[in-house]
Amino acid sequence: MSRVLPNLRYTREHEWLLVEGGRGRVGITDYAQESLGDVVYVELPGVGDKVVQGEPFGVVESVKAASDLYAPVSGVVVEVNEALKESPELVNRDPYGEGWMILVEMADEGELEKLLTAEEYEKLLAGEGE
Amino acid sequence: MKGTPLIFERSCPGREGFRLGDPGVPEVDLGATLGRDFLRSELDLPEVSEVDVVRHYTALARMNFGVDDGFYPLGSCTMKYNPKINEEVAALPGFANLHPYVPEELAQGILKLLYELQAYLAEITGMDFVTLQPAAGAHGELTGMLIIKKYLEDRGEKRTRVIVPDSAHGTNPATAKECGFEVVEVKSNPDGLVDVEKLKEAVDEKTAALMLTNPNTLGLFERRIREIAAVLHERGALLYYDGANLNAIMGRSRPGDMGFDVVHLNLHKTFSTPHGSGGPGSGPVGVKAFLRDYLPVPVVDEKDGRYFLNYRLPRSIGRVRAFYGNVGVAIKAYAYIRALGAKGLREASEMAVLNANYLKKLVEDLFVVPYRGPCMHEFVVSAKNWKQNYGVRAADIAKRLLDYGYHPPTMYFPLIVEEALMIEPTETESKETLDAFAQALLDIHEEARTRPELLKEAPLSLPVRRLDEVKAARDMKLKW
Amino acid sequence: MRYVPHTPGQVAEMLAFLGLSAVDELFAVIPEEVRFKGELSLPPALDEVELRRELEALAGANPGSGYVSFLGAGAYDHYVPAAVRALASRPEFLTAYTPYQPERSQGTLAAIFEYQTMIARLTGMDVVNASVYDGASALAEAVLMAFDLKRKKKVVVSGAVHPEYVETVKTYCYGVGGEVSLVPYTPGYETDWGAAEKAADGEAAALVVSVPNFFGVVEDVRRAQELAREKGLLLVVVANPISLALLKPPAAYGADLVVGEGQPLGNALSFGGPYLGFLGARAAYVRRMPGRLVGETVDALGRRAFVLTLQAREQHIRREKATSNICSNQAQNALLAAVYLAYLGPRGLRDVAYHSHTRARYFLTRIDEAGRGVRVLCRRIFNELVVEVEGLEEKYQQALERKILPGLKLERFFPAEKNRLLVAFTEKRTRGEIDALLEVLGVK
């Protein structure tokens, strides 16, 4: 059973968002990293790039799969997890911690309403055969 | 322990293999003729003798496995036997030493061969015209879909979407995108076939084409194909045939008669040319008459008994490569068709289908069969029961088959079947081979029940054990 | 039933096992309206003796294959050493599929890894893929890669690039909605750099130049490098691999992508195919590369081994988001190239390049010395050059009568280029053969 943290918001595409003031930290969920298998590469935007809610902002790649990363919120990227360049396995080891991907200065906090709560996300996973 | 050898490790400074003698014409000062700024200072290649080279590549060959080594039921790839005579005739100096820009009157033999092959393939598929230019199946797809794009644009239509079933080869959506289309996926119905009702909903005035394999990647014949064609055509869209599975139906059914407008074939599957460890293939494209002018140039044509390269196709999409195609491959396919004739080709398909159904019945009780009913030239089983019961996956079965001296079936395709194994025996395998292979699966099933760890460690009898694919991707060492 | 092993008895036995009485019943699933009922209209089957006779007759009807050839223009009549063909055509390589089961395909995988390494060393590039269809499609793939990397859809292409490559690039560009800006060449058959500069506007993603170019000229690569740097374009170089035994690797003058036709490396002419396209890139672009890549890894016991890697770029995983739709490539031809490069080594390859060059220079010098009838139109050449021949048509026919293929009439691709002949040389051409050509052309 994959872990779902209560303090995060989620997308249907299995990204999580941690609200830190006006900013949001983004990564992929435990379920996502498990389904992908060993992550070998993460392609992320640069600092200063704009991301749009629901649109791809990067790619996460394992040996047998590659999947687009979808932005949970719109805004400007203010920080990128550089450690993933050298150690993509952090995404598998600690998806909600050291495996985070980008920090976004949120453009519209109203967008948070469109994200799933932990409870809703757990229901989604149950539907996917978890 | 060293693992797989490389030629670089045999290199010894100063050792020589192939050298030439005196030029026989005056020597040249390269600095003066080419300019010192343009010259290179060093060239780092292996320094080995002829014996070194021969022993090294002979050693590598022994680490490989081809159809000549044993049974190769790799689904969707039609690994039939590659007749030796085909290799010999393609290597005849009259073909092998022929430059592509030789004047046409000095190349009438090859032009005649290519012209006739175009006609044979048109007859076999029920199409009107064929180009031999595409170098492989995916290249044929690109050619075919560009033809469709240009034809629709010429009619002033703005059709931006291409429909592919969820069971399709990955090349289909990739091709559609390379032609600038948006991809719409339609789900298969519970019988593993195109869901015609869903298709009707998906097709609209934006639809350019449906890309379809028939029989499909599950080895099932799309029985409602005429209806599917009508759905597309009534709404002004075209129907594209992925010829990967033509080996099931030669002389029994023709894509052209089913309503397809464009087809591509794989000479390296259906027409017995060897796969060469990944290529060269050849992916001829056939079209109905209304699309003839869109074919890539040149096509081979004939007038008054003289064969020539015809560049006069006013609406041509242009070239998809230099010269005229993988001619060496075309020669082998031509020889195959001439050896078999109409009856032989039909029998090839019949025996391919017989072998698949026979093997299916021998092994299906070991697996979960996702789609019931008779198959065509290949079938798909799911090993999810092995996973549930013994913790053994499709890949483990495949690796253990290597120890038994077989090349495994295609794994994890089509994507819509969990733990898929896709098995295509082809017509060139004997009953004895099929019986022995079925027995091997039975034995492996027993191993899975009693000693599952054996399967997870397999292969155990080869020069290397299971490989660390994650390390390869993370470390990314792509040269020595 | 050629190539089918079943006896009639076995067919009956297998049908009975399936509960069937006739082969027809296997096809009952095909609806009546799409059943093919007649017999395909094909010539009757031949036994092997007849087949060989038939194919020998067709091969014999290509007398051009036996002529003394000065044809080049993208396909070269180099010598293929006996060992190269013997090794590369071993059935363990020839009759295998793509190495999807790496434990049973180490031979192919190691050979491709060697191929990637040797092409990388020749071109100076960081990464090289396992081959694409041919030189023209390699260039087209490189252009699509440049569009993707730069997020722009225009490419500036030198008019001295092989015209069939340019046409191929145009076709691929039509698919993705890209634009090709073709730059003219000068009377000396070099890229017109002034025109190239004008074409290289802010919309362009890449500059394509061929070294040597279609006309045989070694372009001034410093101009290409400067232009690409000033305008922020990716520099795509089309290279002849044999020439790289003498010439600087394109990476040394700033190439971002290097492509070319690998046929000269141990592959038969075979009327234009199968050949192989090579494609090399800077390391940073590896995830945008089309086609297969072989990487090094270890097995469960820690032994070195090779495997297809970075497959998440490819169509069988990434589907419509793949870097290309390519699946089958030209592995057998890449194997020929690998064995060829390994066998020749640094000195053997240099011999081939140098011998080819000396012959072209001999031809050029003899024409200069004669000073009439034929005129040399380009000078910084590798193994091929354009000459102007008075009364070319007549002399061309005379050459054919003497079983000499004197070269390519440029008119074939450039209608304005009357009386111009593109003449190519390899190590196979002897002084006597060149003298015979000179004589036919009227050079005394």
C-alpha cells in the first residue's frame, strides 16, 4: 500500500504539492514512483521558467517507462532540486522528501481548490486497483 | 571475471591488419592540397591483425542467437527461416556492385526486378501501386501517413487527428505525431477488437485516418473491417494498414479488398528477409489508384519493354531517403515470392495460422487467455496467474526459456494485456519443434511451482547472467 | 510447400488436435465479403535451380556493375575486404532480431557498442546512435532534433549538400510543419556564406553544411563555425566517414550534430541500399536522439555486459511522445562498418583515404597540365571533383562504349549545369583506368 501524506494536495496524475506560504513544493507520489520502478532520469525546468496548472513541466524516466510531470499549480519556478541530476534514485527512496522536484511561486492560490485532498487521492488510488 | 569482450582490448600499438601498398600515382602533400587547418592530427582506432578481428567477431557471433540457431517465436516479428539462396542471389556481383546512378540502360535487370516486385506486392495486398523506397516498417508508416496528409490538404480539408487502437504498435502514434497529427486512442472492446461504436463517436470532420493492423496485435482478425472502413470513408477519413501481420492472410484476404487506402509491408517479416540483428528492413507502401500521384519519387516504371525511374508524380510527397530503397532486401523478397508462387504464399500463411493455433492449444492451459476464440498467425497469453501463484513474471519465463535453448516470445506487448507473452511460431517450424517448446513451457511451469527462484535468476547457462538495466541508464556509458 | 516442414499426415494430425477437418476452417473467422477467393496472379513457383537461373539472368542484365566506375555522389566504390563480409554475414548476426533479450544477444550489442565508439572517435562526437536508415534520413532526423532542441522550426541548408538529402529534409519538414531555407553555392562549388548569413535569421534552429560537400569540396568550416556561433544556431555537419581519416573531426570545429552515409565503410553499392546513416551528438542532447543506443552495464555477477538503454525515448515506450518513430534500423550494415573500421585500424583507413585522394589529385593535375578541353572547377577536394567537359554528351557515350562510367552528369540535379561532370575516385581505381578516362575526355 503506497503512502499518502495528509498534509499535501494531489493531482490525478500523481503529483503532490506542499504549500509553503505563497509557494508550492512539487514532487511525485509514492504510488507514482512505485509504478515507474527505478527512476533513472528527471528532466526539470529552469529557475525562472513559468509552469501552468495541468500542463507538463518535465519528464520522469525509468528503464521501462517515461511519464510527463504535470504542474499542480501555475506560477514561476524559484528553485529546482539539483540533487536529482546526479541522484535520480532519491525519487524512489524519499518521494515526499529529498525526492522533491521544483518549488513554484504560485500565481493564483485559488487553483489549490482544484487539487485533490489526501482523502480524495486515496480514493483515486483505490480505484486504480491499489 | 571479464564479461563480454571488446575489440579495443585486443589492440596493440603498431599491429596492423589491412594495409595498401604504393598509391601507384604521385604522392601528395596533404598540407598543400587540403590545407593544414583542415587536417586531423590523430585517429584512435583499434590496432589489430586479421586473425584478431576474425577471432573476436567469431566469439561475438557465438554469443548471439538467430533463427539459424533455433526456435524464435517472437510475436509481431515473424521470425521465419531466411532461405540461403536469397542471400546468394542478392550478393551476385550484377546486383551488389551496381552504383545507383548508373545509366538506366545499364541497369535494366534490377529495374525490371523492382518493377515486378512492385506489381507482386500490389497483387498480394490488393492495392494499385507500390513504392519500394521506405527502408523499414516505421519508415513506410511515415511515408503512408504523409501521403494521407498531403492528399487531404490538397482537397482543402483541415483534418488534424489520427485514431489508433490501444493495442497498436508504438510506431503508429509516433508516426502520426511525426506527420503533425494529434493522436486519439480508442479502447478495444472485451473481445480484443476495435470497438466500432466507440470508433463511430471518435470519428469526425477532424479525423484524417485510422491506423489499423489486421489481424491485430492480439492475433485476432477484425471481423467488422468493412464496417470500420465505411465509418471512416463516410466521414471523409482514410484507412491505413499496418502490415506487420500480413503473414496471417496471404492469398486468403487482402487489405485492399477490406477497404484500406494505404498499406505498408515489412519485407523482413512476411517475405523472409533476415532481420540482421535489427535491420536492414524494407517497408514498401501500397496505395489505391487515387493516391498514386502522392507516392515518393522515383517509382520504377515501364514503357515499351524499357524500365526507368519515374520522377513525374506531380503531387509526390518527395523523397523519404536517398536513392531508391533497400534494394538488397528487395532482391531477397523477390526471390522468395518467385520461389513460392501464389500457392506457396497461401500455404505459408495457412501453415503459420495452423502452427499458431496448434501451439496455443498446447500451452493455453498454463496461462490466462485474455481473449478467447481461434487466433490467426500469433496469440497472446497472460502470465498473471504465474505472478499470483508463484511470484514469477513474464520476463522470468522468458529468461528461463533462454536456458532451454529458445528465443522467448515478445514480452509485455500489447500493453493492454497484463504480463503479456506474444507468441508467433511462423510456418517454417515443425510439429516436433512446437511440441518440444510446449514441453519446455510445461517444465518451466513445474519449476515455477517448485523452485521459483530458479526462474528469477535465469538465465544460468549463458555467457552473462541477468543484466542491470538501471545501471546502464543511470551511468550512461555509451562508448568505450 | 517450400520452407514448410509439415508432412500432409502431420497437417491432418494437427487439424484433428484442433477439432478441425480442413485448413479452410482456420480462416472461418474472416468474413465472406473480405475473403480472397481466386488465386493471386503471380508467376509460377520456381525450384532452386530455376530460381538461381532467373536471378542470374536479372543480375546479368546490369552491365553497369562491371564497368570501371568513377561514380560517387553519395555512394562509393571502395574495396570491401574479404574478412569484413565473411564475419558480418555470419547467421548468428544475420538471422537474429533486435537485441531485446540482451543475455542472448551480447554479440550484436558489443558490436554496436564498438560501432558507436569508433564513429564517435572518427567524428569527435560524444554519443552516436546504433544507426538510422541512410545518410539522407540521418540528416532529416538531425534537423528534427534541432527543431526540438531549439524550439524553432526553420533550418538553413547549404545548397552544396547532396540534393537528395535536401529533398528528404524537405519531406520530413513537411510532416512537422518546418521550413527549409536553401542557400546557393558559389561558382567554385562552395557554400555562399554571405547568403547563408542572410538566411540565418532569428527563426532558424540550425545550419547544415556538408564536408566534403556534394561537389567534393572541403568547405571552409571556419565560416560555418563562426556563423553558427554568431547566430546561435546548432551546427549540423554531413560528413564522409572515409574523409575523416584525413580531415579534422567535425567536433573540432564546433559541430553539435554530425551525420553521414556509412556505406563507404565496408558496404556494397547494391544499387543504393541497404546502407546506414550515422548520427552523433553532443552529450547534452542524448535524450533527444532518435533510435537505439547501446550502453555498458554489468550482469548479476558483476561482469561487464551490454544492453539497449535509454529506451524511454523510443516509440515502443513513449508512443506519440517519442523522439522519432524509428524502430528497425540498419544493424547489419552498422556491423559491416564496425568490422571494417576495426580491421583497417588507423593506418588502413588512412591508406584508403589517402589513396583515394591521390587519385583525385592525379586526375586534377593531369587536366591542369593539359590546359584544354577539360577544366577543373574546384580545388580543395577530397576524392571527388567537378570538371567542365566540352562536348560532354558525346564523350560520355564514348566512355560507356569503353565500359567506363565517367562520373555523374550534374545536369541530373542542376539543369543549368551543362557539360559538368562530378568524378569520384577510390583506392580501387588504377592509374591506367584514370589515364583511360582522361583519354576519353580528350586530355592528352
